[in-house]
Amino acid sequence: MKAIHHSPIQAQGHHSLIQFSLEKIQFLDHEGNWICERPSFASDQWLVHAYKHMVLNRVFDNKAIALQRTGQMGTYPSSLGQEAFGVAIGMALHKDDVFVPYYRDHGAHLLRGHKMSDLLLYWGGDERGSAHGPKQDFPICVPIATQITHAAGAAAALKMRGQDQLALVTIGDGGTSKGDFFESLNVAGAWQLPLVVLVNNNQYAISVPREIQCGAPTLAQKAIGAGIHGVQVDGNDVVAVYQSILEARERVKINKGATLIEAITYRLGDHTTADDASRYRSNDEVKIAWLNEPIKRLQTALHTLNLWDSEQEQAWQSHCSNQVDQAVHEYLHVKQESPESMFDYLYQDWPDVMNEQLDLLADKLARNDPK
Amino acid sequence: MSNIHQKKANKAVSEQVECVLIEAVNLALHYEMKHDESVVILGEDVGTNGGVFRATSGLKDAFGFKRVMDTPLAEALIAGLSVGMASQGLKPVAEIQFMGFIFPAFEHLFCHAARMRNRTRGRMSCPMVLRAPFGGGIHAPEHHSESTEALIAHTPGIRVVIPSSPARAYGLLLAAIRDPDPVVFLEPKRIYRGTKQTIINNGEALPLDTCFTLRQGTDVTLISWGACIVDTLEAADMLAENGISAEVIDVATIKPLDMRTMISSVVSTGRCVIVHEAARSFAVGAEIAAQISEKCFLNLLAPVQRVTGFDTHMPYFKNEHYYLPNSNDIVAAVDKCFKEA
């Protein structure tokens, strides 16, 4: 390589080989000031749309936690403070893209057209919560990092068919420690897959902080070893997250393959409703994190642009509450699936050789649940 | 290839082919890839090399890298990619090079492939096949000889299919690829290059979820699968010389089990010996024996016998023949049935 001959010798026998650099994308600072020119996609209408969805996401989130606390829903992972991440994804995805979520993407799901009551149904312990939505999108994925290999497979299918959509997958910071993460980035580089990997680095994997999770200064640099593009983005800046996905899509279009985006956020809530974050982080730390949360900063930016006032805020809040209350009403009135439904989707066609299983359940029902 | 050559080739493949088990696998893959564009092959060394056992030989030349993909060396990835592809309408037939290396793929099999239909209430499905050679007897290195089919059979939502002859390899693999649900297709490598059989390469699949009765008999039912079928048939010959008429059943689909065929045979013979290479405890044989005792205990003339591997690690190859069941072991177990009757 030419560069080797011209590079300074660092130690005897050592020569510079390749140098890597990493960029960070940010448009709005935490006080809502534009720190660089507003990108062309971020029209007045776009900004208001993003803001409204972030607020809706938060109202939904608060209600979901309340449902769990009052015994009306199961364990729920809050997306409090990470609304910019989910909403930017939901807005940036095209209808025919393949979305491969993890389990904290409520904002994105709502924008993908999932019914709010279906999300509640899923967390309320009913499989039908994943029955609807875009037919190509994956259901919520609980086993950490497994979804990224599926996204790579979906991306390979898109590429094989010459389709120009992309597969977008989300993962937490803890997930980037797993083999599936590395294996998937690796194949995305080797096969130049139309894949976008978005890491929601919310600083904690349940209780384990980011700095114990990985010794590298950024998670975005894990892209380098896989030969794909990596970038870090302020995950509380909805404009920046959206921009990073736009750029990733451009890269897919010109056949430059996959992108790893590390979005820096902060998980303001507990890991799930079964967790107590006060066991492992201080109130002071959380207080400081609240100063950086995504909704307030966008609201300030909208105020400065004269796009939003307190009257609109009040009206929208009340609209969101009504919408969520309506969804809760629907969720609470869904008729429970029959016990026999556990057999309905095991295989496409029920194997006759398994009929004994049906008899066993029938006996159990007759014994325990006589009509 | 010109049209004339193409026609000749078509004619050639629809003819009868005399082949061994591994060639039958290859034949079925060629047939199905030609007739179904959604079928894709992926795995380690499956492309240019045609697989370390040559199961995928010639496929890359015929169908290109787009459909015959050498993957990076990562088994979890191979299974995960298959889940992703299957969910988007492809029919991936993935190869795990040896069953001893299938374990990283388990999470994707158990947590995703097996459940995709159920957890989306039918919105998505996972019509994938994971092929893997399994079992001992070829003097392979450590980790290349185990039989861990029970680990997979325990999981709801997956089919486990094991052929024991070239014809059943051809017909069952076609059925597995056409099945709308995930199938783990385990190939007994000890008999990969065993007895040749004539196959009509017409794309006709064999039924899944069904045992195959390979030999009719009246005195004892011998139940087995995979490479042990060869030893079991040999034992049946030996028993016949002693005037004992043995029925031989190839289970073929390990999950879900076709107990009806097995029960009806045991009801008529009153004796049963189950033969498998896998370790003895918690194995598929234990499940079959349990169901026989549940369903036809009073028809039994003797306790059900098992001829199996030991609850030890598969020995390295110098000692593997002490671990593997053979026809003498099977005959001895049948003798026990008669002595205890």
C-alpha cells in the first residue's frame, strides 16, 4: 500500500497502515438551539409532526406503566426519555422496509401503524398483540441481539430479489456485547447488505452501565471491524437520528452496504416495571439526565420558531390522553383467546399424530373449568 | 446451455438414478432449487466446495452465489439468517456442517423459528430447513459424532426428520423443504455412502409425521431410525434364522412421533425393542417407551427393551464401536424379551 511508504515510522518495524475516524451527528443542543443549519427535510410541519408523536409516545408510556402498577397489564419496558429514537425510526422508515425491533420501540411501532391496543395486548400476555401491523415487520424480540441476525437475513432476501428497501433493526447497548451482534455486522460487511443497525445506547443494560459493558470509547466503532460504516448520533435529537437513517438509506441506494448507528440516549425510567433503578444509580445522575431529555428540547425549538404554544400543547396533551384512554378501553375489553388457541399456530396444519394433546387439554378443562 | 442441451439435461434428471444417501440429498436439492425459485442454500463451504460431504455439490454452478451462499463461519448467524429469509418468503435450506456445532443455532431454532407462526398468530412463518450430518461411525474427530436429536425434538413447533436410506433421504428432504414450518433434517453420515438404491428423480416427496414399516413381522417390533436401521435390519435377518419374526419400523419423523403405527405393531407382536445411537437417558427412545407403556401396557408380553449408546460422552473413534449399538446387541435384547415373557 502506498500510504505505508509515506507514513512516519512509529516504532522500529511499525508503519501506519490504516487510519479510521468516526463522526457524530447533532443538530439541536439540549436547550433546543440549532448548532448547525436546519436540514432541508426538517420543515416546520415535519418538526411539529415529530414532536406530536414524541408526546404521544410518552403519554402512552405513562399509561402503560400505570396499567402494570394497577395489575391490569404484565411487565412493561418503558421508553421514557428515548422518544426521539423511536419516533425518528418510525418517520424514516418506508412502508415496505422491514422493521426488526427489539422491545423498547413503542414510538416506532405506533408510527408503523400498530394499534396502541395491540401493544398493550402484547405486554398484557396475549399473542394476538403481534398479529397485526406491516406483514413483513418482525414481532417484538425479547432474546437479546437475536433479532439482528434475522434483520441480516431479511436484508439478504431484499438484496437477492433486487428490491431497494432496507431492513432496519434496533438493539440496546447491552446487545452489542453479544455474538449475534458481531456475526451480523460481519456478514453485513461481507455481503454488502441493505441493513441499518440502530443501537439505543441508553447507558444501562438493566443495571450494568455502559462503561462496564464495553471498553471501547464508542459502540459505533464496532462497525469498523466489520467493514461497514459507523456513526454516532445524539439520540435525544430527533432531527439527528432521522438524518442518520437518511444517510444510511443513501448508502444502501448506492450499494455501499450497511450502517451501524449508535444513538446516545438515557433510560430515564426503570429497565422494566419489574426493575428498581434506584438500586444502581443515583438520583443526581437521573436529575442531570432529565435536563437532556428529547421532548423538552424540541418543544423549545418549536417555541423559538413560533410553531407551538401552550394552548396547542394543552390541546395535544388532551388529544393524546383521549387516544390512549380509548386504546386502554379496547385493550381491557378484548375477549380472551380460548385455551385451545395454544394449538392453533403451532404448525400450519395440525399433525393428526398429536391429537392426544387436544384430548389432554379437553380433560383438563373439564376438570378445572367446567362449563 | 442451449435449449437442446437443456432438454437433454431435464430428461436425464427425470430418469432413474442409482445413488447413495448423500447423492440422494444432492439430487433432491438440485430438483427443488430448479422447481422453486424461493429455495436458497446457505452454510459453511456449501458453495464452491459443495459441502464437506458434497451434499451441495454442483448447486453453485447451477444456480449461482445469489442462491447458494457461503456464509461466514458462524452457526448462530446461519440459523438467524435463515429465520430472517424464511420470514420474508424465501425457503432457506441451511447446512450446519456437523451436528456437534449446531449449539449456537439453538437460540434461533427454539426462540424464533419454532415460534414465529405462534407468536404472530400466523402473520409470519418460518419455512426453513436446517440440515446437519449426525452420528458416529466414520472415525471423525471429537465433537463430530454425537446424536443429540432429542434436544431438538423436545422443542414445540419444530419437526425433526431423519432418513435412513437414499430413497427416504430424497423423498423426505423434498417434503421437509416444502413443509410450511421449520424442519431440522438430520442425516446419518455413517450411511452417507452405504448401500445404493435406485431413485426416480421425479420430485415426489414422502409423507412426514409417518413411520415406515420396513419389514413385517409377528413376534417382536424393532423400532429405530437413522444409521441404526442398517443394524436393526441385519438383526432382523439374524432373528429370522432363529425362527423369530421381527417387524422393523423406521420412525423417520422424530417430532412429531407417529405413535399409532408403533402402537399398532406392538399390540400385535407384544414385544418391543427400541434402538438408537443417542445416549440412553432422556432420549427419544425413552419417550417412545413411555408412550407404549401408557397406551398398550396390557398388550406387552415383556418389558420394552432399549439398545442405545451409554450416558457417557461419545468416545473418540478408537472406542466408538463399543458405544454404538450393533446387530448382536439388538438380538440380545430380543432374547431378553423372550426370556422375560
